[in-house]
Amino acid sequence: MVLKDNIPYHVAIIMDGNGRWAVEKGLPRKEGHRHGVETVRSVVRNSSELGIKALTLFAFSTENWRRPVGEINYLMGLPEIYFKSELPELMRNNVKVNLLGSKEKLPRKVQKTIDEGREATKNNTGMILNFALNYGARTEIIRAVNRLIVDAKEGKISGAVNEAAFEKYLYTASLPDPDLLIRTSGELRISNFLLWQLAYSELWFTDVYWPDFSKRHLLNAVYDYQQRKRRFGKV
Ligand code: FPP
């Protein structure tokens, strides 16, 4: 059983394996994504119940635009499907929604859905739910550098920039780094996700495809996390 007093504050998840889940069942890939949304619903509910304070889900990367246009369109319809049915539960559970990633390239309807979700939940004080959409860590870091240069030119920065000052320019500004990163589907990669923020995160991988990721798997991940000795470079 997980220990109630050592719950990871921030959990990040690379939700992988929707396509393979579907193909192995003889279904179109989009069926995998549709079931993936069901897993999003349950993982949000279970994380919030467990006392996790921030949950970051990698939903669409800057590299995912290379997929077939039909699949991209399907994926871009998912936020609307999710928020339409889930907003009342997010409100009941006091969850606050946020976006990590660049909004500009997202279709208007996705921008609108995310804006409405953020607006509706902005005063909630429970778990923060970050959707990483059109997100890439290298793009995030370059964007931060460029924003920093602008501020420097405007005289808003004096002297050398340290880590704490730099972090304020990232999408995750003011959010503690993930304590635990989960990746499903057996892939052992970070895939350009939160490269700065994952520096000291505990990593947990499972062969389970995202549509099959259940409360039991989340509890296993948290339990394993609780057995780790986090030293942050110390002895
Ligand atoms: C990776 O599986 C999954 C994605 C690229 C999309 C993940 C999105 C969701 C689970 C839904 C997001 C929900 C909301 C509300 C935004 P894959 O297609 O790469 O699987 P494969 O590696 O087996 O092909």
C-alpha cells in the first residue's frame, strides 16, 4: 500500500501506446486514442484522490504534427470531448487546468476549449492538471532564452542569470519539478518532454499500453517511488 505521507507532489506522464493497443486488437489507431481519453479521466480522478498536487500529461508533442492528417484531426478533437463531459467532475474535485506548450499552432477550437477550461477552473485550489499540447522541451527552452533576451534588452535583468531566474521563463514557471515521471508502453525514452524539469525526477516505466493503465498501475508507480532514496547529488 502507498504511504499517505510521501505522495509525490508532481507527477508527469508520457501517455504512450494508444496506437499499438488498437492495432493489436485489429482496431483503427483512433480507437486507441479514444480509450486513452478514458484513461485520462481515471488517472486525473485517482491522482487527485491520492493527494498528488500537480499532474502533467503529455498529450501532443511538437513532433506529433508529422502524423497523418486524419490522426492529427482526431487528436485535436479530444480536448473538446474530454472537457465537455469532464468539466463538472473537475469542478467537483477542485482541479485547476493549465496548458504547457505553444497555443498559436493549435486549431482555434482547441485554443478555445483550453481557454474555457482554464477560465472555468482558475479559482480551483486542488490539483493542478497540466496538458502538454504542442509541447516540446527544446522549443520551450529556446522560447525561454528568447524571452529572457528581450527582458535583458529592456533592462529588466541585471547581472548573470541563475537557475531560479531562468525557470521563470519556462511554461512550468512557479511549479515544482516532477518528482515522478511515468511512461507507458515499454519505451525507455524521455522524447523531448520536460528536459529541464526532469533533472532529478524518479523515472518509472511500464510495458502496459496507455489505454490499459489503471489505478493499480498508478498505485504501483507511487509505491515504487516511495521506496526510492532521492539524494539530489548528496550522499
Ligand atoms: C501516444 O500513443 C499518444 C498520443 C500521441 C496521444 C495521447 C493523447 C491522449 C491519450 C488523449 C489526450 C486527451 C486530452 C484530453 C487532451 P501513440 O499513438 O504514439 O501510440 P503508439 O506508440 O502505440 O503508436
